[in-house]
Amino acid sequence: MLGEVPSGSVEVAERIGRANTSLTPAERRVAEVVLERPQLVAFGTVAELAEAAASGAATVVRLAGKLGYDGFTGLQASVQHSLAGQLRPAAERIREPAATDAIGRHLQLELDNVTTTLRALEADALADVVSHLAAHGARVFVLSGDASLGVAHQLTADLHALRDDVELLDGNDVAVRRSVAQLRRSDVLVLVDLRRYDRWVIDAARAAHNRGVWCVAITDSLLSPLAAIAERTLTVAAAGGGPFDSHVGTLALMNVLVAGVADRLRSEATQRLDRAEAAWQVGNALMDR
């Protein structure tokens, strides 16, 4: 059973994930409905949730307690808060009034994005993902939705600076499907996308998973369709002060992954960086001032 968890500090889906092994079959059915139909929880009743899960009202209340909530009302309030904070289309957000203190608002949002993202990162998940990204003989591929393509490029470039065989899967649908069809079971695929998810990314991820490729999803929620595909899911906070999602939290998470890979591959990564530095100096490619 979970211990006391501060209200609003952890997403409902994350609490369910952590409590999963302690749930009874009936409680697990309720938890699945909570994950699959959050609107029912947010605006329904205990009886409606129990009926949808083919369970009893007492089971709903017990589940809420195991998740650290003060009964169904606590669970419901958390789900309502989560729905209110879900990422919304830019076409909606641009219609909101401008903040009176733009700098302060963005500062707080981005601090919250980084803090929430990194605090949600569990040590065992980090170690497992880094181990796969640094594995000898494994090729690493990065597949990203359009909106997160910039940070995906950065992750690809940073990993490629440390090791061989790192590639961004990009291009049109034909090119991506061809690349996915050539993936091996020993490969590692990093999936990056936030709500609303690019359908082609989900399709390509599912095809790779069906080929036995080990996948890690970097996404906004354990409710993401990518989470159902990946062996590991790392969640990021992406609240933006303007019409678009923020990728500051995502980049912070990626920096942690890259640092972990650099530590695992310190000897060979050092040699790669030394060779690159020597080439830049010979070619006078960079200016320090």
C-alpha cells in the first residue's frame, strides 16, 4: 500500500503505477477504468465508476485509499485537476488573455516543468533506460512527433557525440515505414511525443514494438498511447505560458539521460570527444570569442 502522498503532487496514473502490485483484481479493474475513462471519474459518481468496472462501491473507496486519497472525493478532485491541466491545442490557448507579469509567469512555469519532470524520474527506470542507450551492439533510433522534433534532434546529436549508431528517424511516411521495417530486435527506439499525438508516430512505434524492438517513451502522461507500447515510460511536464507546449522539462530529462550514457561509456566517449575537438581545432571551426 502507498504511504501518505501530498495532494496534487503526483498524477493519478503514477500513483496507480506505483501501487499496482498491491491491488486486488477488483481494484485493478477500477484502476483501469480510471486510466481509460478519466472523464467518468471526474464528473461521475462512485456507483457509476463501480458499474463501469463491474465492481462494488466499496472497492472504489478502497482503491482511492490505497492511492493515498481521502476517499472517492479526493480521487475525483485529483482527476479533475489533471484534466484541467492537460495540454490543449495552441488554437485554444492563443485566445487566453496575456499574463500581466510575463517573465514571472514563464519563470514559474518552467521551474515547475523541470521540477515535476525530474522528480517523477525513478532511479530504476533511469538506470534501465541508460543501460539500453549505452548497450554495446545496440543501435539507437529516435522517433519524434513534429512538435518535439527540435529536442529530439538535440538528443540524437548528443548521443551520437558519445557513441556510434545513433540516428533520428525522420522524413515522410514512406521513409519512416521503410526504416522501421529494417529495425532489429537488438535495437533501441526512443519515442518522443506529447498530446495531441502524431498518429504516424504511434503507428510506427507499434510496428517497431511488434518487431521486438525495445522502446522507451518520453511523453506527457502514463495515459499516452505511447506508454502502452513502450517497455519504459518517462513522463515530462510541458505547461507553456503561450500557445505552445514547453519542451524545457523534456530537454532537462534528456540531459539526465545523456549524462548517464556519458558516465557508462566514459572511456570510449572521451576518445570520441577528443577526436572531435582535435578536428575542430585543426579546421579552426569554432570561435571562443
